[in-house]
Amino acid sequence: AAAATAAIDACPELDARQVLLVSNARSENRFRKMAETALRAVRRGRLVRIGLDAEWGPSLPLSLLQVAISIDADPPMVYLLDLMAPLSGMTLWLFRLLLSRAPSSNHQVYTFCHQEDLQRLKIAGLAPLDPCDWTDLALCDWGLGPNPGLAQIAKHALGYTLDKSLQTSDWTARPLSPEQVLYAARDAFVLLSLSSRAAVAPDTSEVASVALSMDDLMPGRELNGTVISATQYSCLVDVGAERPGIVSRKRLGAGLVQNVAEVVRVDEQVRVRVANVTRAGLVLAMDSTTQDFVGVPATEWLRGVIVGLADYGAFVAVWPPGGSRSKEGLVLSFNMNCTNDDLSLGQEVSVRVIQADVENDNLELAMKEFSDRRAADLEVGQELTGLVTSLTPYGFFVDVGVERPGLVHQSRAGLGLASERAAAGAVRRGEQVRVRVIDVTPNGLALAMDATAADFAEVPASQWLRGVVVNPRLHRNGAVVAVWPPGGDRSKEAVVNYPAKLAKGQEVSVRVVAADVENDALQLALSSKTLGGSNFTAGQELNGTVISHAPYGFYVDVGATQPGLVPHGRAGAGFVQRTEDVAQVGEQVAVRVVNMTKTGLVLAMDSTALDFANVSSTDWLTGAVINVLNRSAVVAVWPPGGGRSKDGTVRFSENCTRDMFEQGQEVQVRVVHADVTQDRLKLSMAGASP
């Protein structure tokens, strides 16, 4: 522990090499390796320290998580988890494990005023897996008076100036600026430096012997105590334990408290209960418990007072029926009958209890009228009108008049690739939308806005439809494509088997093989699926439709089981840089079969060696250099009278050297030999120039 402390204190200024922004697969792998190493170190009894902080913006409960990790004497690393990026479930699971209650004292998590951070983690579904046993450095005695800020403490304890100028910057804008990245990393990093300097407030009671040990103080135990000090934000209460406990103004149970010293007095006898026991001290509460609200009907209105406002809702102090002490609960924005702009601190409101979660000590409230309509009463396929209540990186929530809003996942929004950017403006909070129910479970309500399989039931198998590749790597031979029905403005996603590489956002032409209305599923194809490869012979001429482009050529549907590939060198268009310049998706083209492989047909649109069989070796033809190799150059040459080009080979010699060729260069060549059997050309630049 001493070595680890020295390593942290020796480097109060954070090195940029100790910071990693986790926003893609590569950085996720690095974070996961570090997290797994840290968890193994805990199990082996090594010291692991975690510093935690978070940032957020107006549209999301969390946008960035800062996690500083130090193992023994190793220099700390700070990982910035970008929640605006599509992080994997494994990454977020390991993050939650790092924050969960440790099996021994060698796993320490340090925070600063983490109450709101913890609340936002719960809303985002990223709360620790077990009740948290974190050390809140804000509760330690720094000798700076009541409630000093983190920058003030860092300056006092470390002599380190912590710049807080970017605290109110836009943490939802991407990409983050280098200044934002370093600012966020420092907030978590400095917690590890401060952890070794923290001193718990001393026990000022004059009790000669301690009646209660800290091990005897289990959460929920009620005690009588004496107030020994009171400040604006909290008070210390002597309950006869090893040290006094702290009661924050949020846990006084007196509604909106601006100054704790005006609510309780020194030497006043009070009844308290244990809220938590941490390494930094004893946390007490005087407010009502969540249990006091169990059994309160959802139709009963209770008196409340606004004590806090956030972008995702309002915190309300509410009194139980017949109770004298309030309890703070949360009204999420979708359970409000107004906006935050219509509310103010201290405003009296009427609220209802939606859920009293005794295990997690959470109270969920509502300010809008009760509806006896429940999610369980809805049927799959039922169409509803609702309001968009919140946006997330993976979709958006819609209030349809039941106890909780339903989720429209980005894949069911019917917006094509734009569904992945729903939170960025494709839909807006407060917008009225038409949705249908696709699933009802105890965990939530799943909704959809996309087209249904029934919209494609009457589409002929021969009709080509517009599609966009949403996920090109679903599995080895398949991709997810969003397709629009004829005349429809909402897309539907389906899997299409396709051997070629596709790009995200690439437009393709698809057709409907089958529409399973009962299961609301589509089977799509990028080919006509009428003939197998064995029905074709080399040299056979066919008509086909261009269906997609690739970096090495383009694919044409000619009625085979799979589309055929026209490579760059067989397009017959000379020097080609972009296949889109040769043929467009949907264009009808004439091709011939070159070869049949296990992966499909190889097609060609170029001229054949037969077109050059009667060309005299003294005739000069126009060509274009396609590629320059070590011993030869590939040149596209056009037959007399024009038409499609064909690639041939020019061998280097004493009079025809490599430095005479440049890719894309126009040259004059002669046909030395036209091998009709192998369909190959041998060319030459030797001889007098024409």
C-alpha cells in the first residue's frame, strides 16, 4: 500500500500516455484486459484502487465515465468510457464489477460526492452489482471547513491546481476536445492521490468507552443520538459509536433544506437510523424509509416539494400518509405533466408513488394522472400513439399511457441507417409518433415503428427494392439490410445471405423471397435464385443487373444461385479507379461467363482474345497502363473499331524498360499473339513508333 501511494503521489500531473478514451473495439479490448487484470489482482490479495467520476449533458443521464485504476505500485491508468459510443455489454459488465462491493479491504473505490453519480448510474443500468461500499472523499475531514470542493482539497492536500473551467462544457458533443479528455481524466486521477491523504473526522464525543463498534452498525438499525455540530449542509450525530455519524441535508426528512443548522440544534436529541457504514465514516438518516410507502395506492396523491431538478426529471421530497418526515424520490421526465422549465426549487407539488424499491432504497414517483391501463393489458401487434420521452444511443423511449414508456430499438425505428442516429435528431423529444407493440415482458415494453412483413406480402419476387446495408458483418456470409416496401416511408430490417464484402451504409437492390407475416420476418435475396452454377458454361453470354459494388469489382445478378463477380480487370473500361464509373446499381449489363468457382460465377464485360485474332502485328493500337509489375506491365487495349478493352501483357526488355510505364498512362502497342484458347493477349511496344 505504501509503495502504491508513493507511485501515485510522485506524479500529481497526469501524463497523457496514462489516459485512454474507450470508444471503439480496440480501446475496449485494452480496457477489458486492464479490468480483468485488476479483478484477478483483488482475488490474489493485491491492492487495487479505483477512482470514479462521471460527466453528463442535457439529453442523457450519463455521457462519459472516468475510471482510474492502480494496482500495487504500478502507475495509475485512466480509462474514459464513452457512453455515446456503442460499447459492448462485456465492457459495461466489467465496469460494474470494478465498482461492486469488494470481498476484502484490498479493493478500494474512491469518489467525491457520488450521490448524483450513483443515481445516474442506476438510471443508465450501470449501477454496481452489489450494494456499493465506496469511500466518499467529500466526507473526510480536510481541515477546510464544511463542504470544500475537490479543487480546494487538491490545492490544500497536494499543492495541485485542478482546473474546473470545463465542468459545464458540452459533454454530449463528439468528438471530445483534447482539453475535455485531459480534464475528465484528471478528476478521476486526483482521487487516487487524495486517497492516501484522507483523514476521517475525529470522534469529538467524551465517552470514555465505546458502547458500539462499527461492526455492530448494520444499515437500517435505529439509534438515539445527540447532535454535536451542524453546518449549512450536514450535521454530526453522536450515537455512542467509535465515531459520530453524518446526516446530510437530503436525509433530514424536512423537505427542502437550505441550511441544516436552521433545522437541528447542537445538543438536540434525535432519532436516526444507519444508512451506510463506509471506510470514511458512518452515514445516518432521519428521513422516512422506502418501506413507509409500500402499499400506498398508485391512485393516492401525496404532498411533495421540489428539492432538485435534472435534465431527466425532478427530485421531490414526499411525505407518507400520516408521516412527519419526508423521503426524497425521483420523478422521471416521462412521468411529469409539465417540463422542468415549469418547476422551481421549493415548489409544492402533488405526486403519486409508482414503485417503492425497498431493497435499493429507491422511490419512483409520478406527477401525471393515474391510468389503470397497464403494459400487461397490451397485445402484440396493437397500434398506439405516444410521445417520445427520451433519446439514447440505442433507440428512444415512447410514453403510450401505461406505467412505463416502451423502447423503440434503433433496429425497429424504420429509419434505415438513420435509426442509429435517432438520438441526434431523427426523432425529437416530445414528438408524437405512431408505434405498435412487439413484446411485453415483466422487464419492459418493446415497441416498433418499422414496416411489417405484411407490407411486403404482395410484392412479386421479381421486383427489385431499395435497400441500405445496416450491419455488414452479422455473420460470415450475411448482412443486415434495411429495405423499403413499394411506396412506403418506413424500412424493415432483414438478413440477406451474401458472400461478398459489403460496406455499412451501402445502397443495394434486393428482392423479397418470402414474407412471414405471422412471425413478422422477411427473407431477402440479392439474386434471382432461379438457376444454379451448373447451368452455365464458360463463354456463355448473359444479361444481368448490377446489384452492388466492391473495392475489387462489382456484382451482377444473372439468375444464378448467387450473383456473379465482374473483377476490375474484366470490366472492359480501360484504367478503372472506381467501379461506380463503369456501371451503376440497377443498371442492365451484358456479360459472359469466365469461370465457375465454389463462391460463385466470375463474369466479364471486356473484349475477348478472338476480337484481336486477325489484327496484324504491325498495327498500332491505343492502350492504357493498368499496372506495372516487376517484369511486365498490364495494358488495356482496344480492338480496331472500338468497343470494350481487354487487358494484355507487355514484357520488359532492353528497349522497353519498366521506367517507361506509369499507371493510367496512354500508350501505343502491337498485338504479338492472341491466345484464343486461354483468352490472353501478348503485347509489345517494340518497333518504330507509328
